[in-house]
Amino acid sequence: MLAQPLLPAAAPQRSAWVGTVHLLWRSARPRSTSEVLSAAAVLVLLVLSKLLNLTLPLVLRLVVNALSAPAGGQPVAATAPLVLLYCGLTICSDGCSQLQSALWGRLSFRITQRVSLRLFEHLHALSLRWHLNRKTGEVLAVMNQGVGAVATLLQVATFSISATLLELVLTSAVFAKIGVPAISLCVVGGAALYTWYTVALTTMRVGQRREVNGASKRAQDVVVDSLLNFETVKLFASEATEARRYGGFTTALSELQVKAQDSLSLLNWGQTGAMQLGMLGGLLVACGATAGGGMSVGDFVMIQLYITQLFRPLSNLGGNYRQLTQSLTDVEKMAELLETAGAANVL
């Protein structure tokens, strides 16, 4: 007997968004005790890794304060344990991240295997009439891209977006604890500007990449068509005409490639500007607090490390956003395929 499909075959037509969310829930929901424990371990390791990262600037703050203290002690002896602690915490944090990746790999492989199997079974449950009218290439593309997109969506949402938000909340709590919550506002403002700019430019670049791919395909089609009809070209002495035709397509392609490269440079430059604006505001507040005696030099170094640490995952925001939108599209198409009832018992 065929297993129950991820989306019920008899369900009424729903919006694409509802179908996508339902598919993700049915796919990612743990089915056994081992999967529940693995999912819980992944989340615990994620939080533990962020907490360990949170302690690194705190330890370095102690090191800097010890080294900048008035002379008269043994700074090397006093700071050596702290440096050892800093390196040990770094190793532990990376160990948590790697263990989290290993556990998530096992979970994601199970999820993709489950989705692909259910989709395969669902296709066999459809009617002969549906299969006689299907487009095999399109069905295979939806199946291959949609199965991988489920794991990609869960990974980006959990380990990129949610993890960054968690780190932002924890760092803001530290800033509030040391009495400079204004730094959090500067960092959040810089991160918001960074995110808006990246999403806007990445959306524009997606359209540019489509144009480049289309122009490249057209130029390739000209080459294939001309070489396949080589005898005709020779017969009518059309070599120069074919060269001009191909040159026109390659010129258009090069112009589109230049536009895409320019937009990439603009994206990188704007991201650096947004990040430095957030850094500028936070460090100016920290400078004022340090000059007024409310903060030590170690506090200033700690704040700079926290801001850098927060913006580091945002460097992949453009790629994550592109992956997210593409994966949503692929999962939506697969959800529509799974919604297809197709009168399964009718020939």
C-alpha cells in the first residue's frame, strides 16, 4: 500500500503559500524519538554556540583591561589564563557549530529522502490520464529542485536568519547591561539599512542574471545553428553574415555582463557603507562613554568586536536571500504537484 502523501490528495485547492507552509511542516516534523532528540540537540547546540561567541569579547575585554592597568603587577601571569580561556572557548564554539552541522546533515538527509519518496509515491498514485498528458522533463525538474529546496529553506531560516536575530538580541542585552543601550540602536539601524540595501540590489541583480543567461543562450543557439548548417552557410557564402549576427549577440551579452558586474560592485560598496555607518554610530557612543570615564578601554574593544561579530553573518545575506526566494519558488511548485489529485482512480 502506498504511504500517505505529504499533502492529502483530496484536499481542496488552497493558496500556494498555505500549501508551501503545510508541506514544510509535514516534511520537517520529527517522526521518531531519534529525530526529536536530534532536532532538540541541533537547537541546543545552536544556542550554545551563540552563547559561547557572546563570551569571547567579554574575555578579551578582561585581557585588555589587565594589560592597560597601571604597571606594578605581572600582566603576563595575570592574562595568560584569560588568553587560554579565550582560545578554549573559541575551540568549543567551533566544535558546537561543527557538531550542529553534522546532526543537521543527518536530519536534512532524512527529510529530503522522505519528501522524495512521498512525491514518487504520489506520482504513481495519479491517474493514467494525468500521466499521458504530463511533461516528463518539467515533472523531473520540479521533483529534483523541490526536494533539495525543502532542506535549503529550513537551513537558511534556522541557521542564518534565526541565528543572526538571536545573536542580535543577546548582544543588545549585553549593551544594555553595561549601560550603553544606544549602541544597540546604532547597530540595529545599520543592520536594517544593510538588509534593505542588500535585498533591493539582490532583487535587481536576479533580473540582470536572467537577462545574462538569456543572452548567453541566444548566442549559443546561433553557434549551434550555424555549425549544424555549415554546408548551407558555405553554399551561400554567408560566413560574414553569420559572423556579424553572432557578433551582435555577443556584444549584447558583454553589455549585460558589464551591467551585472557594475551592480555587484555597487552592492559590495553599499554593504560596506551600511556596515561602517552602524560601526561609526556604535563606536562614537563608546568613545564618548570611554572618554567620560564610564567605560574602560577593554569595554571599547569588546563593543568593537561585538559589532564586527554581528555584521559578519550579514555578509552572506545576498546569497541567503537569493537561496530563500528560489527555494520558496521550488517548494511552491512541488506543493502544487502534490496537491494534484488528478482523479487517481480514473483511467
